Amino acid sequence: MTLETILTDEIIAEYTAAGYWQNKIITDFLDEAVTRTPDKVAAIDPRRQVTYAELAAEVDRAALGLLELGVEPGDVISFQLPNWIEFLVVHFAATRIGAVSNPLIPIYRDREVGFMVALAESKLLVVPAEFRGYDYAAMANRLRPEWPALQQVLVLGGEPGTAGSWADFAATPWEQQRDPAGLAALRPDPNDVTLLMFTCGTTGEPKGVMHTHNTLVAANAPLPARLGVGAGSVIHMASTFSHLTGLLYGARLATQLGATGVYQDVWDNTRFVDLVQEHGITFTAAATPFLHDTLGAPNLDARDLSSLTRFCCMGAPVPPAIVRTAQARLPGLTVLGGWGQTENALVTLGIPGDPPDVIAERDGFPFPGMRLRIVDPDGQELPPGAAGRVQVRGPFLFVGYAHRLSMTRDLFTDGWFDTGDLGYLDPDGYLKLSGRTKDVIIRGGENIPVAYVENALYENPKIATVAVVGIPDPRLQERACACVVLRPGVEGFTFEEMKAFLGSKGVAKQYWPERLEVLAALPSTASGKIQKYKLREQVGGSS
């Protein structure tokens, strides 16, 4: 399959000449780490650990196996794996042969996975047999008739000897059937698409964000200078690798640095504190609630966390109280806030040494090469301090939405991408977000696609009108509340009914509203448009 992009020769020339695009791919860094430190531990997950030499051997064998299964350069491989070493193996093996990685968040269920794998026209799907009590293989079997392009499902954790067993795939000596030396000839062009990652926006349809090798490598390149990370760092990640945060700053950053990665597949604050002491973790990146939880860990004072010097918070502002608490409890830790999107990676990040009020009241300073501007509704650039629409351009930007190039081009003006966020730049160039034009609720750093959930609820025969709004939460920043008006003659609709209905529709549980309000009417304009700001005021103060 060919994935069309908006990438042009002019863009390639601009960022290559400026040095932001190094024309390297992630497996180049893997090979370099193997040459320098083959016996160094590359990755530790809750199940096992591997050295760089061991990781590269698994990657190469898997790459040869993918070729034997019929995967070709440009084909899409979908994988819905937790933060396990096998995620790295699949992603790096796909890179080896020029295939496109399509990681799927483990919380996704039939509705999301069905749409995403179909749009990606994936040739191969890799899933765990079970994770957190859910049967992924059964879901794949249910959905397989909807995916005519899919040729193979591999199941990690399934019984050896059964069809599609990952264990059998990983143990097969593919190198006896294909010469590993042939992999070098398949090294992709660094400007080829390597990642197709879905993000939820304002419509009911997730968008497939496409990144190239160059855009992803460029996004991690400034971190050593900004954060002081390097080969001696120990990188922690508990956010799912299937988010860009987890993929870039967990799965890929450790390899790009030649460092060691320590990964959690399920977030547990007590376990994280133990891991910091056990492995000397130096850096982690996560949504703000992870920091909140860490500071409340029952074993915090009983463990040595002196190695942990950087905690980058993305996805939601860092409340000043949390910054102050972190400074008091962990004086050697620097907390930094940042802002970015799946489309543009991390655009801004605080600078170590920034005063606490800047950390808490700003959303970071742009990385080299990433430019921000604020424009008014007519597209005119605004001066510092004036709030408007946030637009960005630079070497981290995506190269289009899969099969949605017209939609992509509508969001660009003279090379500037309209992020859908509102904010301003202060006189020193720091960003301050002030709101979102996109109708998305951010719950603990996880985007809840409002229109998507509303569309699912509209399928319920009891509901006449629905609006999902965010309500404040002290830990997660926002939670979702479904406000519904019932059809005439319907006597009731309960919270349990809503949950059961969304479950029957295959909507991921983490997207389900956590409150239900049945109202006589929703506030609206004279033209009938629902006034969500009034609705938020109406339900936000009620318990």
C-alpha cells in the first residue's frame, strides 16, 4: 500500500540543510549500540530483560520472519501490545524491512481497532493472548472479516504449536531460509513513512497520523541538550508505547541514546518507586497524574530516589502545588512541563533552572527548529501576550493523515499547522495554553474523543440528544460527563445502562463517561447549537 503524504522536496531540503534531519533510522542507533556496548542491558519490562546484542538478534530474526510471512516494504503492521520488549522487537523489525508500524493502544476494543486496522489496510496484526483480563485474540477473530487486506494474526502468549503463535514465530530460525545480510538492502529511505499512529480529534473518526524516520529521530535529538540525558541514563516509561509520548520518550529514546529502558506495562506508583531505587532510574515522562501519584506513594520515604533527576509532565498543566510538593519531597528532582501532539511530538518543554512559577504557569519553551506563532481568526499573527490560535512548523511535524490529504492540507497555511489549541507567547517566548478549539476532554493526559463517544451514544434508541463535557477533577484535571435528553415516552436511563451499551458497542472502557446526567433539555443557541460552556457550568458544580 502506498501512503501519500504532503512531504515535498523543498521541505526535505530545508530541514536536511539545517541539520535537523540526520537521515538516520532507529535501527541505525540500535546497530551503533550493539557495536559500542553489546552486553549492556537495553530494556527491562515486567517479564524479562535483554541486552543490546540480544535485542538486535531478536529484531533481525523477526525481520526475516516478517519477510517470510509476505510483509513487504511499505506494508502496514498493526500491533496492540503492552509495554513489553516484544513491542520494541516488532517496531524495530518493521523498520528493518521498511514496513510501517501501526501501534494500537491496549485499551482499544472492537470499535476502535476495527476502524483503525481497516483504514490502515494492515497486512499483519500482533496481539497478546491476554492482558489485564481481556482476550485480544478473540477480538481479532471477531473483526477479521472486516479486514480484507489482513493476511496474518500473531498471538503473543498463545499456545506454541497453534496457528499464529508468536512463540513459534520468534523461535523459528528464519536465518536458515533467508540470508540476514540481505536486510541491509531493505534499509528504508529516512523520508519514508515509518509510523501510522491514530489520534482522536473533534470528529467521530480517528485520524491516522503519519511520521517519517526523520521526523521521529529529530523529535528526540534535542533532549540530551535540554535534559542532560545520554548513554548513562536510565529511561523509565509507564505511559503506553502506543502513544507518541511512550513511543518517543520510552521505547525509542533509550535506543537512540544507547541507554537502558525500564518499562511498566501497568502503572503502579509503589512499584515505580521501587524501580527507581532498584535500577537507578534517572528520567521519566508522563501525564501530570503520574507525578501526583508518585508523590503519594506509601513507600516514597523508604526508598532512595536520588537518581531521579528529571520528570517531564505532558498532556495537562502542572499545578503549582504539585511542583512545590515535588521540590520539598524530592529536592534533587526537576519537574518540567511540556506541550505537544501526535502530529508534532513535543514542541515545547521547560528548561532546567526555570523558576517554579514559570514551570507551573507556562507550557514550556520551543525546541530548536520548532517555531510557534499565535494568530487571530483571520490568520493575522498576534504580538506576545495576545491570545489566539496556536500554529506550529518545524522538523517534528507529521507528513499527513492517512488517506485524508485534503483534511491535512486544510489545517496548513503557508507551512504552518493549526493545532486547534488556543494560547499566547510571553515576551520570553514561553507558551501558555489558554484553551482548546478542539472538542476533546483530557483525562489524566489521555484524550477522550468527545464526538466519537457522542456518536456511539446517539445509537441508543432511548437517547434523543447527547453532549459529553469535561468536569473538573483534582487529580486527573478532567473527567467526562454524559448529558442526555431522552426520547418522548422513555421513562429512564441509568448509568449502568449507559456503561452496558457502550460496552456492547465496543467502545474502549477508558472513554466511557464517568457521570451521567439525564436532563429535560440541553442549553442551546437560537440556531439549536448546544452551548457546552453553559452545560459545563451547569453540571460542573454538582456532585
